[in-house]
Amino acid sequence: MARVYNFSAGPSMLPESVLNRAADEMLDYEGTGESVMEMSHRSKEYDAIIKGAEALLRELMEIPDNYKVLFLQGGASTQFAAIPMNFMNGSGKADYVVSGQWSNKAAKEAQKYGDVKIVASSKEQNFSCVPAVDKAELRPDADYVYVCLNETVHGNLMRKLPECGNVPLIADISSCFLSEPLDITKFGMVYGGAQKNVAPAGLTICIIREDLLGNARDITPSMLDYALMAENDSLYNTPPCYNIYICKLVLEWIKKLGGLDAMKKRNEAKAKILYDFLDESEMFKGTVVKDDRSLMNVPFVTDSDELNAEFIKACTENGFINIKGHRSVGGMRASIYNAMPIEGVEALVDFMKQFELEHKKAE
Ligand SMILES: *Cc1c(COP(=O)(O)O)cnc(C)c1O
């Protein structure tokens, strides 16, 4: 069967060349006679894979030397707890910006560990925008400020970071990882689950400024202690070996395409095709204010639930899968991560135009 265009929010599409390469190397990785799936994580072959992945990530994201790169498990959601356990260790206060479902969940989890203040929220706007952060709301003695750069469910992207002075800024970048250049020096930590833009589900990458490490609470499980993971170069226990290997192949693919500047151009071009159509369509409407629109996750609706359902069904039948919106918000959502080719977005927009035209005729 022909491959479909998969608009899933995650796990999501991987570049076809990466999948082909992995298939070619499945039974015999570089003449070792074994699959990467079967390889010892302490072998010299595997050492080259994990070190190679880190080096490429550092190069592409321009990660300064005073930041550690950790390859962990547990998904982004585990970090919702690990972050307060590792960093809410001075005043016991942390300031959270709530711009959608994921930052909301992170704030809720952190409340178990200390004094969490929601310094800005766009909940009343149904997260159709990123809330403005009033500097006066931020507490100078907070242990950190927390944001989610790209809200995957609601489809907004934070383009302006809160001004938090000396308080470290921590960002969930799960759904915009490697989608465009990011100035790491503005952050104490950025992290994300890999299954949106980097690798299959099961790998979580954390990039943490060194001076913030080493103050985890005593009760912190060893597996969630970032300092311990860093001391052991992510090999404290068995890391998600195969996912790190796929991550390396994805990074090689990005490098070949020209790095993150090229990725950004490509992603802007793709998003523009879809947003331009949503702006002109009479049937389909985007749900996020223009300035805050995500390049990765594009939610949209028609004015009826029946029509939404009919459209989603028609999409599935025509090879555009996982276009249904998140169960908490309904409607549709097209996730157009790095691996989605421009042809996929063009084909979707053509299909939407056709669908709209046919319904106009029927009226
Ligand atoms: C998907 C996602 C998560 C949750 O990731 P898991 O790996 O499933 O825990 C958290 N934050 C954002 C922004 C996401 O897109």
C-alpha cells in the first residue's frame, strides 16, 4: 500500500529516507552482524551512536558547552514532576505561564511539590492565543519560570519569551523541537518528548545549564535526578537505545537539508499554504489568533460538528490520516512537523478546496 500523509500530533511522521536507512541496517548495523536493537549500550559501536547523536544535536541547535544534553525516558510528562524535584529547591516557588493543555498539566503536577503561581493564562480565550506576561507578576525569588513554547493541542507558538531576569526559564519544546533555530542561552533548560519531531516515542531529550544541576531534593528518584543522569552521560541505566539511533538519523537528515534555518523556511512555507487557505475559505476557519499561530500544529473547524465529522471521514478515506482534533477541543488539527513534505500540505489544501466546492454545489 502507498504511504499516507499522516497529520498526527504524535507519534508522527518520520522522514522516509530515515525509515529506509533504518530498514537497510535493521539486521546488520555497519557490518557488526547485529541490529542496533540488539546491541549492548556499553559497546563501542553504540558509544559512537549516542555520542554522534549528541554531537549533531549540539551542532544543529548551537548548544553551548556549559549545557548538558541528556537522553532520557519517561516522556515529556515525567519531566513535569522531575523539573520541580530538581529545581524547586530554593524558595520553593515557581512561576508558570499557562498557554494550553501541556503547560496547564505541567503546572498542576508542579503544585504537588511547592508554591506554583500562574503568572499568565489564556484559558479564558480557550488558549486561542499566548497570554501576555506582565513582568510585575513574576516573582524575583522564584526558582524558575516555566513555559511551553508550542502548545500542541491548541496550536499556538510563543514567539516572545517572558523577561525573567536572573530567574532561569524552563521550556517544554516537545512539539517545536528542531523546527527552527532557538537561542538556548535564554533558557536554564529546554526539553521535549521525541515523538513529535525527533524520533519514535520513548526518548526524551533534556538540555540543561550545568550550574542548575546538583540541587535535587533528597526524595528525588535516581532516575529523575538530572545531575546523576548527566554524571553518567545518559548511561546510568539502559537508555532508549534504538530511539537514540533513529534520532541520530533524523539529525543527519536535518543537517543534509541545511540545518535549522532551512527547516524554519520550509516549515514557514508549509504553514503559510494551510493558513492562507484557512483565511480565505468560507467553510474552514483557523482557531488561533494570527500572531500566535503554530508552524507545527494547525487546528481548524467548520461551523458544524456533523460537517467536521464528515470531513474527517473523507480525509481518512483519501489518505490524509489523523486529522481529527484533540479529544478535549474537537474539530480538526493538521500537525505538519518537519517530516511532513510540502506536497502533503498542498495535497491536503487541494482536498479541502474540493470538499468545500462540492458542498457549495450541494447547497
Ligand atoms: C506531546 C507533548 C507532551 C507529552 O509528551 P509525552 O512524551 O507523551 O509525555 C508534553 N508537552 C508537549 C508540548 C507535547 O507536545
